[in-house]
Amino acid sequence: MQDRNEPDDPCSALTPDAQALVREVLARLVDKWGLWVLSELSENGPLRFSRLLERVRGVSQKSLTATLRQLERDGLVTRTMVVQVPIRVDYAVTPLGRSLVEQVQPLWLWAIARLPEFVAARAAYDANVNRRQVP
């Protein structure tokens, strides 16, 4: 692994503001809804807000709205208003958003392949915690 202080380390060349922006964008993507919304739009988009709300189970309208606004602000999603009665708003993943999903997909596949290991580790942990709590 490369030392963070080496001159060819791209992180060392970033200004504090640029570093903060990178951290902010990455934090948004690993929040509860960001990647899920991008994934749905990549696979099924463009989608209307109501269709997206149905596909991202458990998200509230308020959380989905906030997530979409931030993804749009970061250039990962576009919002298109279609003038009709009633007005329709479609959301679509941008090329930048699609390239992000392509980068995350190997990590997703890695996690899927190791689901049995995660289940076993959690069961072992829970059993150990329960034994510690018994007086």
C-alpha cells in the first residue's frame, strides 16, 4: 500500500475544501438511501418519484426527496419536469452516476458472495454477547 504522504498520492494534492467535498460525496453515497436510489435508477430508470418511492422500500418521501436533491446537486442524477396534467417529474442516473455504480458493483458482489460468512459471524457474536449478559 502506498504511503499517503508520497508526492504521487492524489489525496495529498487536494486542498482542504476539495478533501471535504470528497468526504461529503462519499458519505452521502454510503448513507442509507444514496446507493440504493442510484442502483434503482441505473437498472430501471428514468423513474417517476412515486415509482422510485415504491422500489426503495422503507424510505420516506422526505428522505427520498432529500436524497434525490443531493444526488442531483452532485451531478449523479438528473431531474426532468414533463409539462402535462398532472406535472410529471422523472429522475435518471447521469453518466457520472452510472460510472459510480459500476465501481461499486464489485464490492456489492463481494458482499453477496460472503453472506453466509456474515450470517455465521453475527450468530457467533450474538451467542457470545448473550452468554456475557446472563448473570
